[in-house]
Amino acid sequence: MYQNQRLTKSDDFKLVQREGCRYTDGLLTLVTRPNGLNAARFGFSVGKWLGKAVVRNTVKRRLKEVSRLYSVQPGWDLVV
């Protein structure tokens, strides 16, 4: 995943959480919002309930790899 395809700023995460559409399935929640750009941007948030930092970082790395392998229509911000 390239740098321009990531949500890194807290304000971006908050905007997607506030204005986006939420889809939930068991352990994962996906929040989507159109961004008007030529790229889909991803953000990953893993709660402390899942485990310690090593476990949370492993989950985030795996989610990043999945987002890299599967193409998503450009123009969306997604928070998992």
C-alpha cells in the first residue's frame, strides 16, 4: 500500500467515522465515505480489547496486505 493510499491524520479518521456509512460483520466494521480523489484510502483501527500491541500490529499488517491485494474502486475512504 502506498503512502497516498493511507488515512494517517486523526481528522480524516474522525470525518469518515462521523459522515461515513457503517457495515458490521462479526469482528470487523467497515466505514466508507466518498473522498473525491483518484485513489481509495485506507485506515485501520484495532481496539485494545483484541490484545497487546504485538497482536494488534499483526492484525493491522494482515489487513493492510489484504487491502493491497484486492483492488477497490477509487474515490473512497475506508476505515476498518
